[in-house]
Amino acid sequence: MATIARNIQQVKDRIAAACARAQRDVQSVTLLAVSKTFGAPAIREALAAGQQRFGENYVQEALEKMATLADVRPRLEWHLIGPLQSNKTRAVAEHFDWVHSVDRLKIAQRLSDQRPAHLPPLQVCLQVNISGEASKSGLAPAEVSALAHAVAALPRLRLRGLMAIPEPADDPHAQRQPHRALRELLDTLRAQGLDLDTLSMGMSADLEAAVVEGATIVRVGTAIFGQR
């Protein structure tokens, strides 16, 4: 078995074990393969192994891969998981299926205005700076509710939930705390009447903690494609 295919299976096994521990249906967790800095051949190899959802951090890099992979576009689902600047919103609205990193109303409004009418609504998550790190993008938890209600009202977007990149921690108990905080924030928004179903959290090093705390999308790069 090719290396990427073997790695994907190992990650799926980890997700399944975490789901069993949490008494969750394994189908409730989606694996997003983070392909930033890896080229189209690696994505084709992952696609051949059954992986169809890919996360990219950099818009220009992603667009180049999309052009190279145009022949398999119907089988691919592209997720932007990196910071998004205003001057890149049109390209993202036209080419991506999901954006996980919305943290300003201006960005959301531009994505909605620029989403082509022939495409389904753009699926979006709000990025939350759940650990309060100065170096990280995202909303402070106290800012999330107001933006969530505003974004949910935009016509060409579908607000799905929340995303976070918690501060790294080695201890499993410490890993679970920020993921639990994000889940509780999503529960609060749902109690306010928002129809949300997505928690994008957990990466190669902490996906088990994220799954136990309710992740519905885990974003895994290194454990699939190798070190960057």
C-alpha cells in the first residue's frame, strides 16, 4: 500500500478508536486532509485512497492546484482553513466549497456578494481564538454570538459552525479543555436558535481529544502527507 493511503487508514483508525471511546458514531467525524505545501500528485494519491476533502491555507497555492486537478474537480471538496484577506475573497467565493476561517463581517459580506449564483451557498465556519493567543487569528469567544447571527443572515453563505486552532499541549487532559470550550460555545449559539452542526477542531497531534469533545471535522496534514 502506498504511503499516503496507509497513513490515511491509520488516521481513520485513530478516529474510529476515539469515537468508540466517546460512544460516537464514526460517521459523525469527517477527515479533512490538509494538503498545504504538498502538490497535486500527493492529492491525486490521497484521492485514489478515497480521500475527497482537502484543506488549504494559502489561496494562490490552492488555485494553482485546483487548475492542475480540474479533471477530478467533481470528486474534490476544497476547504480554506487559513487566514483570508479582503483582496482574495472573490477567488475564494468562486472556487472553494468551505471556508473555516471567517472572523470579520466584512469578509463574510464580500464572500456572500461574490459567491456565483450557479453554485450552492458557500459553507462557512467562524474561527475562534479559543486559547486567547496573541499570535492567532480568530474571534474572542465573547465576540462570536454577534457575528454568528450576522453571518447566518447573509444570503449566499451557510453558517455551519465554529473552528479553532488551540494552543498545543502534550497532556491529553490539557488538550481537551479548549476543545470542550469550543463545543460549549457552539451549544450556546444553538440555544440562541442558530442551526449549526460543525466543530472544526483537532489536528494530527490532538485529534483524539477533539473527537472526544465533539469534533465533526478534524484537520490532519502531517499524519497523512508527512513533515513539511
